[in-house]
Amino acid sequence: MTPPPQAATRGHVLVVEDEPALRLLLERSLHQRGYQVSVAPDGKKALSFLETTRPDVALLDWMMPGLSGLELCRTIRQKPGLRDLPVLFLTARTEEQDVIAGLDNGADGYLTKPCSADRLDARLRALLRRTRPVQDIITFGPLTLEPENHQITRSGRPVMLGPTEYRLLELFMHNPRRVFSREDLLERLWGPNVHVEIRTIDVHIRRLRKALNGAGETDLIRTVRAAGYALDDGHASPAAG
Amino acid sequence: MTPPPQAATRGHVLVVEDEPALRLLLERSLHQRGYQVSVAPDGKKALSFLETTRPDVALLDWMMPGLSGLELCRTIRQKPGLRDLPVLFLTARTEEQDVIAGLDNGADGYLTKPCSADRLDARLRALLRRTRPVQDIITFGPLTLEPENHQITRSGRPVMLGPTEYRLLELFMHNPRRVFSREDLLERLWGPNVHVEIRTIDVHIRRLRKALNGAGETDLIRTVRAAGYALDDGHASPAAG
DNA sequence: ACGGAGATGTCATAAATATTTCATGTCCGT
DNA sequence: ACGGACATGAAATATTTATGACATCTCCGT
């Protein structure tokens, strides 16, 4: 049998789309399929988002009020740090002609809407496979996380995680020792307005622990009562009475 | 007369809410969690407040008599000096659809009410993370408190505390040497309307001491007879008032 | 369309820890 | 020595977490 088909997080997509309904649809659809999704209603918001965050790919609506997709793309191509960000356009079929111009301006491809989630997914996958930047391998104690392969190892042994647990660990490893409240985790893993029972976090933490801690190994997840959880190596013995 | 009880504020929040009960609830809840809170009953008042003061984030009710939250937000976005003020909406679940439009008008997010204080807190924290620096490590004598990691050490050794003792020490470390009466402590750790035996404080102080003071170490908690307790290094003169 | 595999979100329940209250013993200042 | 204020240990409660089992759902190959 072949090792891990690992259907984990597949990349961070920024969706820039002015029409609320479609935006929501795209967000849901992509999130459903395991992408981390950020959305912006217009080019301006998108740019300010890109100031602080670097997604793996941007999905731009072609026609937008204000800064159009084309302009946004051009702007992106001018920013030194963003030059390599893959850009995919969403266009109406009638605009297909114009898009040729878009490709000249640095886009990496386009899709005509409406388009199936499958098609979009396939396109993104292809794009990400080709252009996803090489990210540094993160380590913490015996843990190693290779963003590129979505591969995690503990003391050399591969660790299999589901998508959610992967993102959880990823967040932890980017912020070692930091305590995240359950609310924080909900916010950062599920998004701002997703309603999920707060205790569901416990379950994912348990799954993460189970996968991470082999027999006899120390628990790398620290429970901070009344506060949350953190990735931590040395647990001291309790001193309280 | 009474010196201002002061711990480091986590940020300045402007709450704009027309319903008095909810407004008060929000104000208390946020204040309790360490935010500096300003309130306004309507959009007009809010704007005039913003003429002179610049909070870190605005929390707007969606439906309000007079200037609605949406209009207020739009107005804010038009004022040069306020353009960057993060705006968060409070909406009823039934209004959720409309809010998508709100996001197009410059909001940074929304919360559906009723929503737990925890959730609100998490949301605010996420917003403020962008504009406010990470919390600093506090030290006092041999003590170190890292809010980020929920970690306390004395002379390098980790100190394990329960939730209440942690908050107690946190308060003390924000106000070194200051004497807190038991009533003060009850008010600030338990909240305004909680009935707990006043002597319970003693028990928590004892546990804090026990955890803090290893064998042979000096007691860092000073008992001020008939007055309360304070965090204090052992060398302070016993001269009392 | 059908069935299996993998993921997720929820619960109910067991386990672990914390918090409060008490009953008593100590210490302090007068 | 006395009265009031503190310190302490232990028991009774209350809260918070950890777990195992499920019911759904989505994805995929047939």
C-alpha cells in the first residue's frame, strides 16, 4: 500500500469577489475541500489583506467596482513581495476575449463562470503544484512539519493527521508554547462566523494528541485549564496542593 | 481619592448600541476583561466622540434608530483620520444576510447576537492583534510572567498555578507592591455580583504562596494586617501605616 | 447510483482539577 | 492574656477536560 494520500490542507486561497452570494459560495466550496480561504470584497481590501498575509494563490473576479481584477493583478505584480503570487481570474464567458489581455498582465490562468467546484479545484491544484513556494520546514522539539509535503514527523516517524488536526498543529508550530483559547482556535481554524460547539476543539485536540503521541512518548500538547491549549515540550509536575 | 485600579489595558473599544441593557452588558463584560471601554447610544453620539478620541476598534450595533450601523460605518470610512479604524458589527442572526453587504462597506467582521463574551473577546483580540503589539513579559524580582504562554517562573523554575491563582498573581504583577483588600480582589477576580466568602481569598493566597515559594525561598506575598495582601519582595521595610 | 473510507461535529459519561466552605490552630497588637 | 485577624488542612462541591461512541457528510472508485 502506498503511504499517506493525506487529504490535508491544500493551500491558502484569497478570493476577491464583489458579489456577496458568489463570494460566500466560493468560500464555502473551497473551505469544504480543505483549502484555507480568505475573502475580500474588493481590490482595495484585498491589497490591505496582502499587506499582512501571503496566501498561496489569489482568485480574482474580473469585473469589480473600484479596482478591477485586472488592475489588482497588475498592482500585485508590481509589489516586490507579491510578485510570485499565483493569480487566477474568474470571468464571465462574454468577457473571454478581454482575458487574453489579462494573461499578458501576469495572470496565471482564468476560469469562466459559472464553473463547477471540481473544475476550480482542479485548476487550483494544478496551479499550486506548480507554483507553491518552497516553505521552510518548521521544527519544534522532536516534531518536524514540512509544509511542502504536508508531512509531519515525530522523531523521524511519520505522523498521520486529518486536515483539521494538521492545521491545528500547523498553527501551534508557528506559535510554539503560545496558549490559544478555544475561541481563538475556532476563530483561526474555522473562521469568524462559523458556528461550531466550543467543545469540539477538545475532540480535535484529542485526535491530534493521539496521532502525535506514540506509546510512552511525552504529550506535546499542554492543557492550560480555563485558558486553552499550547504546544509545549516540557511539562513540569504540578506543584499546586 | 481612590487611586485608579490599573492593570494594562488590552485596547480601547468603542461600543455603539442603542439598547441600554445590552450596552451596559457589553461595557461591563469588556471592561471586566481588561478593555478600556467607551460607549455611545447612537451613531451621532459616536461620531462626535470620534471627533476627539480614537479608539482601537469600534463595535457597532447593526440596527439602530437614526444613523444605522451600516451608515455609521460608511461615514467612518469616509473620514480621513478614521479610515483605518477596525469596525465590527453586532447583528441579529436574522439580519445575517444583509451583513454581507456591510462587509462591502468597510466592516472588518461581524458577530451575531446573542454571542458569548468569550467569542466577542476572541474576535476583538484577533482584530487588535494587527494594530497592537504582543503582550510583554512582566517581571518582578525573581518572578516572570509570560501572558502569551500562560507561564510563570521563579528564578527560572516553572511555577504551576491553578486558574484563580494565576489571575491573582497576574493582578499582583501588574501592580507590584500595591496592597489589595480582600474586597478589591473579590471585585477584580470574581466580578461585581458574585457572592463568595471573603475568607476564601485567604485560601487562594495560601495556594499561591505554596506554589510560589519553594523550600527556603522568601515569601513574595506580603500580608498587610487588616488591609489585605500585596506582592512584595522580602526586603521591604515592615513599617506600616 | 452504491458502498466504503475518512473526516467532522456532538453527546453522554468518566476523570481530573479547582473552588468554597469549615473547623481549628496561630499570630499580633494592645 | 484577650480579641481579632490570619493561616491551614481537609472535606464537600462545582467546573473543566478527556474519552469513546455515533450520526452525518463528502469524497472516490466501481
